Amino acid sequence: MSRLEKELSKEVTVTNELGLHARPAAMIAKLSMQAASNVWLIKDDEKVDASSIIDILSLSGTKDSRITLRIEDPSDTEVLEQIAALFEIGFKE
């Protein structure tokens, strides 16, 4: 992975007991819509649009799942960090 790819992506772990259900998905989608370009969630071989609640729910992000967050534009680094922070605090659950 190149340096640029590392800066545009971040690995997170689902820490909340209920995983990526509707409320966390809505929180992710809301932040993703603030980005200048696309924000992606990647689990295993599946890549979904982070601004779509339905797409996020389709990942089946259960507790302890590893997810890669990826942005396309370096100007969206703050959005990437904010989404990663949600995962770190277990979506306040």
C-alpha cells in the first residue's frame, strides 16, 4: 500500500455490541454526506457507499468486524477521522 493510499484509508473495528445497525449507519451516512467526494466502507471483498444507510447495513458489520474506511479526496481527511472516531467510541452505545 502506497503512502497516499494509507493517508486515504483507515482500518477500524466495530466495537459496539449490536454492530452496524440503523443508528450507527445513519451517523456514518450523515458524516459521509459532508465529504467533497465518495467515502467507502470496505469489509472483506465488499465495498459500499458510506453515504447510503442501506449499503452500510448490507455489510453485516457485527461486533469485532474489521472495516476499512476509504476516501477519494485528501480534503476529506477530517470526515475520515470523524467516522473513525465514531467506531472508536462504539457509536456512543
